[in-house]
Amino acid sequence: MMRRTHRLGPGMLALSLAIALLPLAGCRSGEQSAPAGGTTAGNAAAAEAPARAGTLRVDTIASGLEHPWSVALMPDGTFLVTERPGRLRRIDAQGKVSAPITGVPAVFAEGQGGLLDVVLAPDFATSHRIYLSYAEPGDDDTAGTSVARATLGDTALTDVRVIYRQVPKLDGGNHFGSRIAFDGHGHMFITQGERTRRPMAQQLDVLQGKLVRLNLDGSVPRDNPFVGRKDARPEIWSYGHRNMQGLAIDPRTGTLWESEHGPRGGDELNLPQPGKNYGWPIITNGIDYSGLRISESIGTSAPGMESPHHFWAKSPGLSGMAFYTGRPGAAWNDSLFLGSLAESNLIRLTLKGNTIAGEERLLTDLGARIRDVRVGNDGKVYVLTDEDDGKLLRLTPPDMK
């Protein structure tokens, strides 16, 4: 994917001065590899950016993060951030970045692999547990998506236990996913990719290209759709996925939403249902990077396969997802935010129930790959930029300034 060149209008000059633009190492799916680097941090002056409802305020909470991948908003107003090379850090409300927290599992930090999602356990207030997803190294330079549970201390993780491993582990550095979401009923969902082995997304005896559902301790729920089938992995909730990098529960309805990278075109939003087949690579709205059709594809639809809830003909490179709801009268109420890697912006979808009624692109002139997005209890939106000098930003909606 070629880097897009942006011209800054007068209204965006302050934003360009407050947040440095970085060279973007483009690649086909909006992904890139993470080089080594150091970490510094600190608050920068606030800036403004245009939005449909007016101007939004952009504050840089911290900078100097090396390809940050996920941010968890802590109850005390601080943050946990993963850096893809394998570091977990705390950031306080003033932007001070901690030394790396010890006890993080070893990661396969090659290609798109590394330390990925971080989420707080539903009972974090009492248990202090967190969950991490990551690319776990295996034998002979192989790797696979894994999830570990641990207790968070001031400077270290303890009681670290791997509760999920994608099997088999494979060579190569692409399509690990991976996001984690809790349904509020004692279950967790984990996204992952098909590791570029397209046919494996359709094979029920392997975990590549599958959305899985587990109990919070990693055991398999008895009501998972493939429990009891000898030809299928019991962890599977849905299958036929390519590379899922966004996952969130709609607070209004409890519905699970998932986003995934298409090939060249065809990025998708799905509402995954138990046991359903979402088609990859048999059906897709994208084409191969060569410009030819996907060799296994028979078109954009097929009997017994689910078409996407929504798709983009030109791939934004979706990563990170968060709902903005429960704020009647607010300019962004009933919105779904998605990070865009390939097009370097933040997507805001306007929702009418489950229907997508409109689309807005934010932070376009920033020119930074948006890796993660979270909505705070304060009504503000927090995003991570995926760069050598990655940043944690706080967005104040136009009607809250």
C-alpha cells in the first residue's frame, strides 16, 4: 500500500505542529513490521482537527511508543499500552511512561507478530487480572496466536498462565489477529487470522481463520456450536475469516461485532453468529494483490456462507473498534469507531440500530496509521498511532469542547 500524501490546510497547521508526521512503511494489507527503538513520552500542546459536527480537540497524552498495538483504559484514569516488540507499559494521566512491566510472555516479534491486545478482566477491580494476546513463538521459527491471563502488579505480572493457543503453529509473520472481547456472561471471544493459509479458514479441525469463544479460564463452553463433533475444534464460534483485528460488544444490544482485513479490497464488518461460515476465501469482495481474482473464490456470495454486514471496496486496513453509545444528544452518540491503517485515519460510522447510516473520516490530515481506539467513561475517544514514534491521543468531541 503506497503512502498517501496529505496537504495541510490552514485549519490543520496546529495539528501538524503538535504531532509529528512519520514516514509510513506501506504494505499490502495496511500492515508493517516493527523495528527496534526506544521510548520517551510526554504531553504536547493541544491541537484541533476538523469534524462534521465542528472541530475536535486532539491532545497528545504520550509519545515515543514503539508501534503501540492496544490500549486499556484503567479505572484510575491511567493506561496500559502494549508495544508490538513485546513491551507492556503504564502511562499515567500526565503522560509519564513507565519502564516495561516484567513478566510478559515471550513474543514472536516478526512481521505483524508481537505483543498485541491488552484488556482488563471483567472483575479487574477485585482480581487485578488482565488478558494479553500475542504471537507466541514455537519450534523451527513457527508462531501462532496465543492468549495469557495474569495478575497486574505495580511493576510486574504474576500468575501468568497461557489459556489459549492457536494450533498448529506455522512459519511466517502475517495474519495473527488479534482482539479479545467479553460478552458479560462469563465468556471471552478471541480473533485471529488464517496466517495467510487461505484454505485453513474453512477447515474446522484447525484454529486458523476462526473466531473462538472460551470461558474466562480458557475452558470450552459446553454450548459452543461444534462441541461434540470429532471433525471440529470445540473452541470455534465462527469460521471463514481472514485476519480479524477489531472486536467489540455493542453496549445497546450485547451483539458481537467483528472487523477484518480483506485482501486487495473487501475489508469487512461482521456480526458473527455461532457455527456460521463467513466465506473466506470462497467468497470475498476483494481481489489478489496481483490484480487477479482470489484463486479459491467463486464470487461474492454462496449458499451456506454469510455475506458481510458491511464492506469497503477499497481496503482501509481496519484495526481497533469501539462503540460510542449511551450519550443521547451527543454529536457522536450511536457511533462505531474503527482504526484505519492503510488510509491513515479514524473511521466513524453512524448507526441506526445495526444499520450503518453514514461514514465520517477523522484525523485524515494527521497522516498516521490508527491502530487502536477506545471510548472512555468521560465521553472522550482514545487512539494509538502505529509508528516508530507512536502516540496515545485523546480526542474531545466537538460538543464537549
